[in-house]
Amino acid sequence: MMAAIIRSLPSICFKYPKYNSSFLKTVSKSTNFQETCFRSESTTQQIPKLEEFDKPQFPGSQSRWTEKLEFVRGDIYDGIPVYRVMNRDGNIIDPSHDPKLSQEMITRLYKGMTLLNTMDRILYESQRQGRISFYMTSFGEEGTHFGSAAALDPQDMIYGQYRETGVLMYRGYTLDQFVNQCYGNKNDIGKGRQMPVHYGIKALNFVSISSPLATQMPQAVGSAYALKRSQTGLCVICYFGEGASSEGDAHAALNFAATLSCPIIFFCRNNGYAISTPTHEQYKGDGIAARGPAYGIPSIRVDGNDILAVYNVTKAARQLAVEESKPVLIEAMTYRIGHHSTSDDSSAYRSVDEVRFWHQKDHPISRLRKYMENQKWWDENKEKAWKEETKKQVMQTVVKAEKLKRAPIDEMLKDVYDEMPPHLKEQLDAVKAHVEQYHEHYPVDNYEKA
């Protein structure tokens, strides 16, 4: 052992520069290395024990030597625990973890969740009636939306996947803006050039949604790196589903964020299914949170149906991301009660009883309502009046949106350049001439004239 340590002196000197050459000479001549390590007067700082010198020096590892031939196996460890604040009956389990949000804030969150639920139902039926082309509901996942949104700074940048409607609603996106976007009329911010539910608005720091999975994740890391460089004290939050975590972009994003120390929150909504693929067919390990430590990212798993727990976790993650300039990974465990989209029939791959259990026994809206009733902040009369109000608001908005025409055909090629170049203008003129010549074959009356 003594000979091995003496051979490792150069690496010890590199790793522990406080030990000067005279100390190392003393060590190499000593017949009692352990005694020298503990009693040497050549340094005023405490000397590490013998075994601390005899550690693997391989770059990129944090390990120790072992003489046991053992594989690290995921099935011998307990799963990452799920953090929660209140149980299914709306009772706080540990009072020290109660965020003590005001009655006004709790009511705002509840009304937002239920308004989203009503909007989802009506727009889903609108698609089934052929009034809009596509829609995606958020049934069962409302707690992850509003709980996380409430814990952010309004200036924090949001990169969504396609099921974060409640986050945008909390930020201030109006019913008119939601419905106009889904109907693609002239008042839609995107002028009807995006698919329904692919929202985006610069004023609310919500980056436009893109259909392909995980493309937003590396982009979010780039924005977080820019915030780090500008030292604004803000962060980025990037939402994605557990299915998206299997994409290559997800792994690249996590690694870039960790190595560049970017202030970003990766928020995974693990709702049990990637369209029709259940989690047990997606991955073998312990969910998504388990991947964080492998990248050097602080990670946590939270009950996504507990809005107070989601709030606490997101608030703590934001503080960590901003103050220490590092990424954080949150895995919110929830359940997608609705179909993946209007293009999906979930009854083909899961039972009605399974969906009914989550809807009746562990719904984020009913849990928060029980909490409010326990606090004497809500009752059946208020519930009935609010349901009627939300239905009225959404229906009036839909009727208004349906009467609006679509944007002029000129909008198709605008916003690409500050000033439209000649080749695009030529193409636009050709399209307009074609439509005018064959107008009987096109629904021109449905569009505003330029």
C-alpha cells in the first residue's frame, strides 16, 4: 500500500495543491504514512485520511474503489418518493408544508381550473360537430398547470409542449384568444396559420407551441443560457410529457443544461400514456426523475394532482435555478383522463374502469375543492353558480368567434420578413389572381378582403 501511495503522489499533489513539496517529501520518507498524514505540521489545514488519497482519479466520475464485482441495478433500489402536501380528502398532512396561500389566490386557482375544464368540454364538442379541426383537452392535469404557473415570475419564459393551456390561462390569455386561435379567425394572433391549441404570445412570455415532440427542449436551454448571460434573475420553464423524454432532443437538452449550468426548470407531466403507449412500454427505469442525477441535475417527484405540492416544488425549483444557476427536473405524477386528442380513442387501449377511478377518486379539481370546503371558503351554492357562469362565458365566446371571418389571404406570407421581398410578393400576386379566376371553387366569402 505504501508503495502504491508514493507512486500516486503526483496526482495527490494535483488534487490537493495545499500540500506543498516539502510535505510530500516528508510523506515519502516516513515509515508511518498514516501518522504523518494526521500529525504533520507542514500544513495548518486538516489532512485527509489515508483512504481519501486512494480514490479513483478518472475524470468525470465520483466514485471509490471496490473489490466486489457488482452491477448497479435499478430493481434493487426503492423508487423515488412522491412529494405531496394534502391527501385525497383535501387535508394538509404536515402543516409545516402548507404554503398558506390566501383565500383569494386559492379561489383564483380553483376558478381557473374549472374554467379550463368547461372550455375543454365545449371546444371538444365543437370539434366533434365539425366546427373546428382539432382539439386537445387537459382533463385530469389541471393541477400541474395552475400549481406550477402560480409559482413562477410573470417574466419567466415558458416553453410548452401542447397540453399546458392552464399555464397560459393563469398568465392572462383570455377566452377570446383561446377560442379565436382554435377557430383560426381574423382575430387569432397567429392569423390562422397554426393548428388549434398551438398557442403562443410574446406579451406573456409564452413561446409558440410546435407539434413535433421535444423540439422545444433544446430551444428552452438556449433561452436559459441567454438569461444566465444577461443576469436578469429570471429562468425558463420547459414543459414536456414522459413520452417526449424518449426523444433524442430531450437527452441533448438535459445534458446541455447541466454542463452549461442553465437556470431552467424541466417540468415533466407524467400522465401515464404517450398517446396510446403506457409507461411500462416506454421505459424500464424508475420514471423520468431518476434520469436527473445521471446528468447531474437536482430532481424531484411530485403528486401532480396536489396543486399545493406542485406549487411548493415549482417555487423551490425556481429558487434553486435562479440563485444557483442550475437546471432542475420535476416529474409531476398525474393521469390523462381525456383522450390524447380528438384524433384518439383511448378506449382502444385502456379500460373505462381505469379512467373512472382517476376521475372519481383522485382528481386535482375535486381535491382542491375539498380543501376549500374544509376551510369554509366554498360550498355547493357557489359551485353551482360558478359552473353556470363558466358555461355562459365560454358559449358566448364561441358564438362570437364563429361569426368572425378568417384573415385575408395576404396574411399567409406576412411576418416572415420585415418587408416582403419581391419573390414572395410575386407568389402572392399569382395566388390572388388564381383565386379570383376560379373563385367559385374557393370559399372566398369566409375570408376578409385585404
